[in-house]
Amino acid sequence: MKGDRHVRNALAPVHEALAARARAEAARLIAEAERDAAATVDAARAEAARILDDARAAGRSDGTAAAAAARSQARAASREIILGARREVYEELLRRVRAEVRSLFDGPAAATAERALTARARRLLGPGALVERAAGGGLIARGPDAELDLSAGALAERAMAALGKEAADLWTPK
């Protein structure tokens, strides 16, 4: 549909700016998380070494089993810490993307963004669609048979989904 292409073209600079900011912020947060995770892994390894030393001191016959258990425990603790740090980074990135999207509806481009979203909603749901402002920015549109969520929150979720692999890398062990 020609109108959809027009809306996409009109929103392309906004989408690209959001995506670029999100990618840059994601890269910075990932690097920060990797540094934190490396420090955490080092601390976990030091703790594992201490546990191993304690196990050796407790007796050689039980030392091998205790050492294996200690290594396993240290690996599990390290992994838990790393995943927790990555989750925090992901949630912080999502918070920032949401704030950026909300700012589109508070700033000088708010009227343009609302007009473009209203036009898209009416193209998708029909000209009689009821379009209302959403709490927190954006729009909610209702047609006779469907509802379209163009709220700032939903748009932020879509922006995060558009990051795809970049956001998924937050979860991938390195």
C-alpha cells in the first residue's frame, strides 16, 4: 500500500535515530556488563580457589570430590552473577529506549509523530477508527474489529525487538 510506504518513509528517520541510539547504548552497556562480568568471574574464581584450598585442608581423601563440587558451585555462582548482570543491562537499555520513545511525544516532533501514527492507524483499522492518546505517550486506536497499540511502551518494545541479535547478545555467554 502506497500510504504505508509513506508513513514508513516519514517515520524512517525517527526509527533510524532510535535504533542508532539504542545500538550505541547497547554497545556501551554490553561493554560495561562484560567488564563487570569479568571482574565477577575473577572474584568467583578466587572464591573457588579458596574453597579448593579449604577442601584440600579438610583431607586428601575427600579433597577430590570436594574440589569438583567446589568448582561446580563456583561455575554455577559465576554464571548466575553474569546472567543477573546481563539482565540488569537489558532492563536498563529497555528503560532508556522507552524514555527515548516517550520523548518523541513530548518534544517538538510530537505533533508530526502523532499525525503519522494516526494516519497509519486509520489506514490499518479504517477511516472511522477511534484514535486516542495513550498514557505515557503515543496512541491507542480502536476499530470495529481490532485495536492497535501505538503507545510509547509498545513502540519501545518493538524497537527492542528490532535490535534482534544485538539485544540477544546481552544473554549470550562470551
